[in-house]
Amino acid sequence: MTATGKLDSALDSARSGVVAVRRPDLGVLQLRGADVLRYLHSVSSQHTADLRPGDAARALLLSPKGKIEFAFRMAVLEGGALLDTELEAAGDLADRLARFVFRYDVEVRRGPDRTGEIHALSLLGDAAGEALDAAGLPAPPARPDRATLGDGLVVYRTELGLDLVGLRPGAVAAAAAALEAAGMAWAPLEAWDLSRVERGVPRWGAELTDDVLAEEAGLLGSYVHMDKGCYPGQETVARVHNRGQVQRRLAGLRFDDLDDAGSVPALRTDLVTEDGRRAGQVRSVVRHPGLGTIGLAYVRGAVGTGARVLAGDLGATVMELPFQAQAPNREQASRST
């Protein structure tokens, strides 16, 4: 079976059951101290002041102009919180948070600290909870705004299934071993990226960057608490929301058929309409075994679903998200195996 065939099998497993993916792309921070929740409430887009141990939330750190600088997830612990974000952002996020804690009882540190250790894994698919049970691991939380804490792990519900993040060194490796002993099927990290593009899930560094407003990315109500004020960028968030419109939105792209040798558009390739007008910008592109070449892009408000656009010389159709609602291109997938 080719690499494409293996990915197609992994995605089928995620739809019909479960498949696991190791997540070396995630980094972890631990915040400790009596003022952690009060501090995060003052600097982030999320209402954290009233959270309790076992609560989970997602938040942004914004520039004064309301642009996304950092995106992270958090679980509230006794005496602090565990944060995770993209590995390449974790160090800068830690520095940013540590820079302004002088008025608060807060300690910011990276961890769990073991060189080269993978701190997280994802279970893709509706049967992820059953897989945890079969492996003797902590049960998933009932809701996305809760986290299960146990065996040195934090378990989250996600749009794609479940995530396990390590609270202490070795916890994720032990969980992976337990899953393997229970017969878990594994897939490469590419399967997670294919799944998140298919579902239209934005990620920091691609769709969530310092030139993007939270509302453009569709993050109001998830990463941004709309009844909370007094944090950097809040005035811009409120002003944009109250006006009821943004200049662009996150949408899907389905590219015309490309052969295996064809190059895909690079990050931030500009989009134009077929008559040469500005249409938006490409943010992620993947070769999906079932759907063909698809991507995520910011498209201008005047560019509707079904519109034809060009990324360089490549044609594409603007799609509603998630792609999962679209019929998979099984003929193309079978040609690739």
C-alpha cells in the first residue's frame, strides 16, 4: 500500500472507529500560583476568573489592534493551569506570559521537561472514548469545556475526537504503550492535519496569525468570551463584532485535479477571481486521499460559496466548511493505492 493508501485507511478508521496520532507539534506550559486564573483573565480573550479545577478553555493573546498573536488551550488544575499550544510558539508564549506577572503570584515554566519527549497524542474518531476504556486510561470529559485529570494526563474533547496531554514526564509515553497493548491503530501526524483541514479547524501559524482578527477565523464564542472586557485587543473585538461584518472569512478551497507531481500553492499565496479581482489568501493546502487537493483560505466577503478563484495558475472552488459534508472522491483515492 502506498503512503496515500495508508492515509486513506487512517482517515477511514477515524470516520468508522478510531486511530491514534502522536503529536510532536504540541508544546506544554505549566502555570503555578495563587493568581494564575486572575492573571490569565487580565491578559487573554477568555473569561478565566471563575473557572475551577477540571474546567477547560481555549484563549487568545491579542495585539492592541485585536490581531492574533498566540492561541492556546488550558486545563485548570489545583493551584494552577496546564497550557498547550504549537511547539514552535510555546517558548515565545512562555516568555510573553512571564513578562507581565510581576504583580501576580504566578510562575510560568515549560514542561513536563524531558528532552525530546512527545507531550501529547490525539485519538481521531467517534470511538476514541471506547479506546481509552479498553486501554484502562482516564475516561473523556462529558463536555468540551471540561477536562479529565488522571494518570498524569489531561484528556480533552476536540472537534476531531480526543487529545491526551501530559502533566508529568513519561505520562504520554505510558498512555501510548497502553493503547498499543489494547490494539490501537496508529497514523502519522499528516493524518491529523488532513482531518483538521477536512473539518475546517484553524491552527496557529497557518490560519491563526498576527494579521488575522478573531472574528475572521470564526473564534468568537470559542476562544473569545463575548461578555468579558478589559484585555488587550478587546476594543477591536467589540467594535468589529458590533458592526456585524468583517472583510474576509475562513473558507475551504477545492482545487482542480492535480497529479502527484503537481506543486500545491504555498502558504499565503494570493487568490484572485477569474476576472482578476482580489479574492483572498491561501493558508493551508493538503492532498486529501478522498477529497483531492483541498485547503483553507481567507476569502473576501464578496466571494461567495461556489465562486471560482485562482491561486497562481491553479484553479479552485470556494467551499463551505467542513469538507466532511462533501462526498469523498473515492475514484481518485483508488487510483492512488
